[in-house]
Amino acid sequence: MPDAIMAEGLVKRYGDVTALDGMDLAVPEGTVFGLLGPNGAGKTTTVRILTTLLRPDAGHATVAGFDVVRDARALRAHIGASGQYAAVDDHLTGAENLEMVGRLYHLGVQRSRQRARELLERFELTQAADRPVQGYSGGMRRRLDLAGALVANPPVLFLDEPTTGLDPRARASLWDVISELVAEGTTVLLTTQYMEEADRLADRIAVVDHGRVIALGTSDELKRQVGGDRVEVWLTSAADLEAAERALAPLAVGEPQRDPHILRVTVPVSGGVTALTAALGRLAAERVTVRDAGLRRPTLDDVFLTLTGHEADEKVKETV
């Protein structure tokens, strides 16, 4: 299967800040490729270069067979993009927004109008088509923005944290739309901080930190890298956190993690249910009061924490 997106050695600097430090990507046609990482990791800069909005300082990339620098003008007719914030005009109606995009793509008045109505129906916005966008909810605005990215039927779609700020229901609805697009042959590059989103949508995932890819694979492959089960215990008192971590440390096959905000201690273990039983016995011996406890498989959160040493949703200032 040919690659719809290919990048080799992308570098981008802003003064003393290196936003990209040798970014390599290869995205096969008709797949979803997830870029997973915190704010400031280089995800948005990568998207801006691949959508011709920025020039790299080094390296090269092609999208849909077009060089992102040399063939930038031609490439723009073959891609769609939806960012973290809906790029819609509040004073126009939903239909007028999409018709305007169509005319910018030189589809003509009639085809632009027809395409707008098709997309409004697809995104369940028909009833709001003739209302000004300033009255739309956040989920409606995000769906309209994604519809705008599809007006010209682009074969490659870039979604930069498309569900940021949406409630769980609106997020799930947008996931369904993305899945439908890929089933029809669209290639999607998705940046996200949501582990569940990457798990649900991405065929392959690149974990990004400090402007480069630090791990690559399917969701299951990445989880296998950190291996084993996790014992999680929730306590009734913050005063017991240190004692709980000390009690569980002998069972750990990795570093225990303490979350004081929700009174939870997580420990990588081997032995499954046997390890959970041993953990509860050790906690009881230390007179630690446990509110709840359980055994779970590793998640993408665990992958990111193991690889980078910090949480994937850690708020680092976005310089890129």
C-alpha cells in the first residue's frame, strides 16, 4: 500500500527553540495515523508543515504525491484540515460557510451549494443550516468545521486535536464520522492528547516528544512494550499514600506511580490476580484503608508515562 504522507528528517526551529528535531512519518493510504503527545511536543508544527503553512528548516515531506514545499500550491487542492478551534464565520449561516469554502476551491456557485447541502445532511446539521453559526453549540461548530475540510473531497485529511473541548457524546459522534471517512478511502493524520481517541481510531500511532518520534506501532504493540498488569488501589486518606507506595514497592516490576489528586497508587506487577491478593495483604498489614482496588491491563497512558516520564496531558506551553 503506497504512503499518502511521507516525512523524513523534518526540522523546525524558532530561535533557540527546536520544535521538530528530525521527525519521520510514513502513513499508508486509507488509514488513520495518530500523533500522540503533550502540548509542545511538535504535533501542530508537523501538521502545519504537511499542510504547506510552514516551511521546514531541514528534511522533506510529500503528501498525496506532492512535495510540501515545491508543489505547495498544487497540494492544497488535495488536502483538508480541521484544527483545534473551529475556523468558521460566526456571522454566516452553516450553509453559507460551506458554500464559501466551495467557491474558494473554485467549485462554482451551483456545485458549492449542492456540496454544502450534502455535507450538512451528513453531519446532521440540516435543521441548523440557515441559522447563523454564532448560535451553534461547540459540537455543532466542530462538525461544521470538519464538513468545511471535506468540501473538495480531499484524499488526505489532517485533524489537529479535533475533539478538544467537546463533551463525551459530541466526541463519540465525531469519532463515528472519522471512521466512516476512512472506510470510504480517506487518509487521516490525527493529532491528539486523548488516549481513548488514539486507541479507538488510529491504525498506527507515533508517540511524539520533544519534536521527534520516540515510539511507533499499533495500540497493542505499544502496550506490549510496557508489558504486564497494573494493580491500582484507591485510598480513603491522603495520609496513607506514602505507606501504600512503600507497601506495594516490593511487588513492582517498574516504578510505582502515586496520584495524590485522586488518592490512587498504581504499580506495574507480574502474577495477575496473585499479585493483587498479595498487594491487599501488604496494605492490610500496614493498616492502610483501601476504598477500592483492581487489576488492569496497560493503557496508552502507561505507554506514554513509561516512555517520556510524564503524563500525556501534561500542560506544557505550546510554542509551536
